[in-house]
Amino acid sequence: MTDCQVDNIISSGIETKGLEIFNNRPTVGSLSDTNEIPTDEMYRFLMNSRNIIDSPITGSEEFPGQFLKPQTENVRLEDPIHDLLVEYYTNTYVNSIFRKPFTQEVPDSAIVINKTNQYGRCQIGAEIFGSATSARHIKSSFVLAKFINRDGISVDIYPGQIQYFFEHSIYLSSQNLTHKLAFVRWYKPVNSSSIRHRFSIDDDVQTCNVELWENNFFPISRDNIIPIHNILGRFVPVRYKTSDRSNAREYLAVIPINRKFHLQ
């Protein structure tokens, strides 16, 4: 936003001293990474994250970033996770059939091999997302992502913790497709009747977007595997205790963090 304001001043024709140094000083660190990413590419990624119904994503699409170390190649997934990956492809490519190796052969089926490259971090634009497998970056492993509900119309946002990132390739429709995926554990809502409990400063008006969730995860399911394009942003987890005369409970307070890029 500051760069846009400086550009507007420079292009306005107003004689202002000192602004010429901005054109001669290269940006460094995460800012230089942002400058290398075309605006239209970042815009497409942002729109895919926000409009998951109108922009269905498989995970094989390009994204403005890269996976980062720690890296482990040719990792074999645990058998239950391998089953979930087969289910992920089945739900994503509804017109194709998928199966594990050495199972009953089905005509025109695609084999989901058990070989992945796993990563501890992922860079998207100027942001670095961590995971539970990278202890140094575990604070950035807490993310928000959108899910399409079973009605196929409504969308909800769930908080979770990334366990690891991974690449997986599959041969489909006469081409080799590499998918950029994340394995995420999702937190449970406070109760079934109300997914979100919001804090409010005033009794009548909700004035902040901090939400209370259970401090434990859903059981592992197919929903634990998502394309990284579905990541909406990060949040800060804080343990929050409530008490009354009868009992005391501990919740997870979810405090969203704004994305580190701005698009006009």
C-alpha cells in the first residue's frame, strides 16, 4: 500500500525531493520475493482461495510460491493416509477411477502410488507457512481454510494445524500431474448447534472476530488432505479458560492474521 501511495505521488507531477531514492534501492528479504511474483498470478491465487465454489481446485495448478526445507524425498505414507489420498483423488476427479497398487485391477483406473516428497514449510507470496514437523516454524502452522458444506452451496471456514506439506504425482489423462497438498488436522467447533462463538466488547454489537473452538481435533478423514490453494490465511491460537460455579472449560481462541499482500 505504501508503494502505491509513493507511485501516485511520483506520477502526479508534484515536485517532491527525496522520493527518487526509492527507485534506486532494491528491496530485500520477503519484499523482494513479493516483487518477483506477477500481480495477476497472485490475484488468481487469492480468488481461488476465496471462491472455492466458483474456482474448483485440484492441487495441480500453479501457485505463487514454493515448498521449502526441511525436505524428505520418496516418503511412504502410512496405509490409512494412503487410503485417504486415494479418496481425495476420487472426490476431486469425479469422472476417473483410482486405486492403490496391487489391488483388484479395474479397467481405465489410475494407480495412486505410495511415494511423496514431504516438506516442513511453504512460501506463498511473502508469507511462510510452517508445519508441526518443523519445530522452529510451528507458530506459523496454524491456518484457516474454507470448506464447501454438504449442501454444495454454503461455505464455512475452519481452523487447523498443518502437519506437513507434500507433493504427489499421478498419471491421468495421458499426462503426469503433480499436486501440491497439505495434511491438516482440523479443530472441532464448540458444539453442533453453533459452529462459532464470537467475543464481543458490547452486549449488542459484535466488535471483533476472535472465535472460540474446542482445543482438540476431529478424527482423521479425507478432509485432512487439501490443496494449498484452499489456505485462506493464518491465525494465532490462544488457550482461553471459562469458569462458573459448576465447572471450568478450556477453549481455543482463534485470532485471524491478515494476509501479507494487498491487491487493488
